[in-house]
Amino acid sequence: MLDKLQEVLKEFENSVSSVKSLPEMAQFKAEYLGKKGKLKALMSGMRDLSVEEKKTFGAKANEVKQAMELALEKRSQQVELEEINAKLEKNWQDITWTDRIKDKGQQSAGLHPLTQVMRDLEDIFLSMGFDILDGPHIENEYYNFEALNVPANHPARDMQDTFWFTDMKHLLRTQTSNIQIRGMEQKDPPFKFVAPGKVFRCESLDASHEAAFHQFEGMMGGKDISVSHMIHFLRTLLREIFKKEIKVRLRPGYFPFVEPGFELDYECLLCGGKGCSVCKQVGWVEALGCGMVHPTVLKAGGIDAKKWNGFAFGLGVDRLVMMRYHIDDVRHLHHGDLRFSEQFRAY
Ligand code: FA5
């Protein structure tokens, strides 16, 4: 009987590799291991064996069963892979083939100008060694205000009209500056990071104000960082985004989380500085806020302000997009009108 067992195993081993599909595999398994299978048939002959022979045969039959199960499992995996590969070989589609899309009456897509500019900004800062961080849209009061040197009842809270949740502890972040503290909590100086994302303010809408818009935060912490470092990175940003010299001005600006603080304005590229609805007839458009990080903010981020300092900036991305592509109303960016989006297919 032991010889017969060996014979069945050999026969199994010789034929398992020729099983070509999963249904065939199920049939093959039943043929050897099923209730009416070859192994069961042999085992039913055990009743004629002596106790000693039964022990030896039983152990051997168990080994054979395990070897078969292992081989079946291995072959099943191969068959599955072969089936997937065969399907891929037969059914693949070239998703870059735009004629197919046109045939179906659809049009090819392009990147939204906001996405394009966000990606360009990320590439510029990645190439200068900055990390990219992300943070929550639903934020608590601490990260959006308190840790940024804007305690409760501070008048600066009114600078940004906030969408509060009913618990009055959570809010939709009004600025990407919430990542300043979160970033410092994660990193020891020296560090350089940027944080792009959506921000929300309960604003009256006009040509340059949206309620949901995008900012791009930047922060650098280290030893003896100065305003000139900050200007260097901002200049590089503008040069790379516009690929030409554009007129900007840096003027003092108040933000409780920086000291000194500045605002950088573009000369309005829509009217060439003559005055229009985007620049509110003044010829300049606010691009970003920036400055040297306030020691209280460094402290809130767990950083020793006697040893380290740094700069931070928060850029309005929607307005940057408007300047780069000469878009005369920020609301065009968000309203999903295809006549607008289609103009950017080439970018
Ligand atoms: C801030 O939000 C500060 N967190 C920026 C900052 C960061 C200062 C780090 C210092 C250090 P502000 O509220 O000015 O600042 O917004 C920054 C930029 O976002 C503005 O310059 C403008 O370009 C853009 N922005 C502000 N409000 C709107 C809006 N409603 N719609 C579109 N863009 C806006």
C-alpha cells in the first residue's frame, strides 16, 4: 500500500504543472484530495492493515496529503498570475490615446491652473531642499490662533473672518500658518518646509477675494537666519513662477506671529498698475505675508528661541495664478465653468 501511495504522489506531481486554469485546478484537487479522490480511496484500504501498519501508513498518507496541498496552492497562485497576465496582454488600453476620447465625443483634459501652479511651487521648493508638509482643514483653535501668538479675545482674530464649528473650539483653518506649529513639533532645527493647501474665510466675495482659497506656507528655522534669506527664497519663487522680472514691493505688515512682519505686493499685472477691479484701483495686489518668526511662536513649537530663529511666509496662490495667467476674477478659478477651464488645456 505504501508503494501505491508513492505512485499516486508521483502521478500527482507529474500532472499538477499541466493544470492551466482555476476551474481545472478545482477539478484536479477533487480528483486527488476530494471525498471520492485517489487518496481517500487508498486510505479506505487501511481497515485491512495491522495496528502497526495503520500507524505507518496513516503518517505517510498525511505527509502526502500535505505535500499535495502545498503543491496545489503554489500552482493555483501561478495559474492566477498567468490568467491576469493573459488578460492584461489581451485587454490593455492606451489611456494616452486621445483620439479614442474624441471618438466618444469627450475632450482631452488638462491641469487646472491652480494645480499647475501648486505643482510648480512644490517643485521649486523641493529643488531648494524644502520638505512638503500637510495639515488638517478642520483645525482647533490652538494651532490656527493661540500657538501663533493670537490668544482668545486678541483683536487680530478679527483680521480673518472665521468659520467656527458650533463647539467654538474647532474651525475651518483660516491660514496654512497652522502648519508652522505642527511642523515645528515634528522637526528639530535646522529645518525648511513648505505647506500648500486650502484655507477658508467668511469673506464678502469680489474679484480678488474668495471664501475658499489656497495658500502656500513656507518656513525656515536655523541659526542666524535673516530677512535677506527670506527675500532670497521669495525672489527665487517669483522668478521661477513668472519666468520674467515682475515689479513687487515689500512693505511693513502686521501679523502677530512674526516680528518684524511684511507684506509683499505685485504690481497688478492685469492693468499694468493703472488700476482695475482686481487691484481695487490702487495698482498693487497683496501677494503674501511674511516675516521673522516671533520667539513666542518658536517656543510654542518646542524650539529654544535663544538658540534658533527663522522666517515664515504665507502666499496667496489664487492671486498668483491670476497674475500668471492674467485672470481678472478669482471666482473664475472655482466655478467649474468649462469655457474657462478649456483655455488651459495647453498648459
Ligand atoms: C495670512 O494668512 C498669514 N498667515 C500669512 C503669513 C504667513 C504672514 C507667515 C506671516 C508669516 P493674509 O491674511 O494676508 O495672511 O493672507 C495671505 C495671502 O493670502 C494674501 O496676501 C493674499 O494673497 C491671499 N488672500 C487672503 N485673503 C484672500 C481671499 N479671501 N481670497 C483670495 N486670496 C486671499
